[in-house]
Amino acid sequence: MAAVFTSQMWQAVICDCFLISSCLTPQRMLSSEVLQALETVTGSSGLSVATAVREQHGRDESFHRCHPPEAVVWPQSVEQVSSLAGICYKHNVPIIPFGTGTGVEGGVVAWMGGVCFNLTKMDKVVDVNAEDFDVTVEPGVTRKSLNYYLRDTGLWFPIDPGADASLCGMAATSASGTNAVRYGTMRENVINLQVVLADGRVVHTAGKHRRFRKSAAGYNLTNLFVGSEGTLGLITQVTLRLHGNPEAIVSAVCSFPSVQAAVDSTVQTLQSGVPIARIEFLDDVMIGACNSYSKLNYTEASTLFLEFHGTERSVEEQIHVTKGIVKENSGSDFSWARDAETRSRLWQARHDAWYAAQAMWPGCKIYSTDVCVPLSKLPEVIVATKEDLVKSKLTGPIAGHVGDGNFHCLMVLDPEDKEESRRVQEFTSRLARRALAMQGTCTGEHGIGLGKRQLLIEEMGDTGIQLMRDIKATLDPKNIMNPGKVLRLHSNPLTITTLICSLFPVS
């Protein structure tokens, strides 16, 4: 019997048809009226429709196929961003924010064409309040450039996702990294945001010019936009917490006979109250790849990289406690680094993990998973993941921020090998659902983007997803802000196959 379609279901199908069509056919061109209006705001040098430029802005570091925007604009002020957004809103043109393009979940892919807002020309450090430990920056300021700017202040911004990402982009994806176990993620370090909404209105999420450390005033709008991936508005300014440079820094590396022993050491170190700054896990496969790539000689076993921050005395106390815990868990081959140059060499394996994995097979690509589970579940999920890799005949060295339960399988694959790509897709789905079954999340720091939207539904449930849709509809009623990311375009996704079967039922 043919399926019965309600008007809402037909509307959903039409949305799917439009989306699929926009992905598989050349993008429509913006009208001359829209282009002229955009150029009036940016000037001729601030607008491009060149194919090479558009393609450059239609991809990030992910596996998602490039879908270029129809135009790229380079605003230089929040006023220009507001005007440009107003034009797009008036003409129902999608808006895709773009920072440094270092995301790994397809966040900049222009599924439905539209205008890419490249915000890198807005690159001012607006204000540093050293006594209050905070700073306000524009979207073009990156993590490394901020810390260079702060080099003589005795302050630094510790959140380190690996890539030299833009700070506003890091806020948009709720990024974190190796220091999160001590200093938190972007969510804990954002004080205020300036956001341009879909219709061009400008909002300060904690109130204009406000820099307080805590507040009980109203709804937490700041946390609403942190991690929204450009789907609710364009972040044009961020006020961040800064931290004092530690008096002493000591790094260490040690190996373990098993994954269980390494993770047990991590959990016990945290339970002992050691305020460890970094504690990173690399499995035996990852260490082997790093040894080969970076010409190192670490023992090819489950390995922890650790770092301690504080006063000279407190660091020595942290080291004493951690040494005892590691010894109890059969850890060995300790190496220590106290000066900056030696620390840099010691951490090279962790920093080069992505490139080391990629070098395992010439011409291969890397896809990184990103699950996060409660600490008590970490040994079980990593052991199960390694067993799954062997059964699936896949290569996926593991590196992770085990101090907060987040780890990555760096899946090494040939993108031209369809059968291998299928096995990788099936493996990553099993891994994500394994994490969900253990009360974890499908993404610890990379975001949802395009690839994890179904997993988000499974993680949040129907009521949670509908609430997100309601928020999105209120702030972006025309669905022009980075459409198709985080949330599917409609709540009842139906495939073209379903539609055809309903029209031509099999007797």
C-alpha cells in the first residue's frame, strides 16, 4: 500500500529535494541586485565571485565534498557584517561564516549556495584587561597570534585545539584540546560575545561592554551561541578569560603494559587531586607511527604524555604523587623535560600525531572520530574500539585527551576505495553509538557539522531536538544561517526513495 503523506511530510520531502538538488547540481547565481548591494557595503575589493576563491571557501579539513558559496565577502567591521546580513536576510540568501577553515566536520560547506562571510580582516585585539585577566578580540585573531600579543603581560590563553584556529571560530564550535583537563574548554572561558543575528541585529550575549566572572541575570545567552556552529548568528567579537603564566612547567612521558593500566593511572591521578595541566594518551600503533614520522624512539606501547603547571614547589608535589600512581600501575620508561626546548621535543609525538598517521600510507587521508565518555567508562570503550579495529581490518591509531574522557581514532583510509570507506563509516557509527550507550557523547570537541546530525538526534532525543529547532526558528526564521548544519532541515527526514515508493507502490 502506498504511504499516506500529510502536508507537513510533503513539505519535508520538498525540502529534501531542494537540498539534494543543490548538492548535485551547479549552484544558482546570485542576482545582480544582490551582488551590487553587497559590493556597496564591502567595496569591489571586499567581494569575489571567482571560481577559485569560492572553491577555497567551500571546504574545510573534513571529508565532506566541496560545495562552494556563490560569493565571498570580507567585511571589516561589525557594522559591515550587520549590513551584509540584512541584505542576505531580505533576499533569502544563505550565510556561511568562515574563519581559518580548520574545522573537520564540514561546517563551511555551502550546501545551499549563498554568501560566505570571511571574517579574517576583522583582526584586532580590541582590549586587554590584565588586572581582570580578560581580553576582547575580533574573529581574525587566532590562538597563536593572541598569545604572541600577550607575551609581555605574564598572561596567556591556554585552550589549544592543535590547529591555529580563530578564537571566534573556536567559540562557535566549543573547541578544546590538550589543556582542557586543567583550564576547561572554550565554553568555560568565554565571558561575552558580540553576535550579528540573521536579520542584521547585533546582540551582546552578556550585555554590552560587560566582563563579569559570574552572573545570575536572566538566561545564559552566551552559552547558547558557544557551540552553535554559525547556525544562530555570526560571532564578531569574543571576550575571553586569560590565565597567568605558570612559574614552573614540567613535562613527562611514560609507557604502560596495557590500555587499562594507562587509563587507570589517569583516573587515579585526577582522583588524587593533582591539578594536572595535560594528560594525553597515545596507543601503541600511534606511538609507532610517531616514531617513524618524527624519528623518535619511544617504547611502542600504551603511552601517557603529562604536563604539570604551578609554582616550583607545587609542581614537585604533583610529580611525587603522580610517580607513585604510575609505578602502582606498572608504568615505566619515564622521560622528563623541564626546559622549553626539551619539552617541545618530548611533546613532538603528540603534536605530530595527525601527520604521523597520514604518513603510514602514502596518498591516504585521515578521518578523525571524536567521542567522549565518563572517565570510568574510558578503559572499556578504548579496549572495545581497538578490538573493533582489528575485526574490521582497519587502521586507526588512537590519540586522546584522556583526562576528560575524549579520544580520537585517526582513521587511515584510501578515499578512492569505496569498500574501505564503507567499513570506516560503519566503524565510526559503531564507535559513536558505543559511546552513547556508555552515557557519553558523539563529539567532545569537533562539533556536529554535517556528519553527526543523526547521532545528535539519538543523543538528545526528540524533545531536545525539537527545542533546538524552536530556538533556531526564533533566531533564524528564514533558515539562512549556515543551513543544514547541526540540525537537519526538517524534523521528519524522508529520502527520495521513500517518496518514489509512495508514488509507485509495489503490488
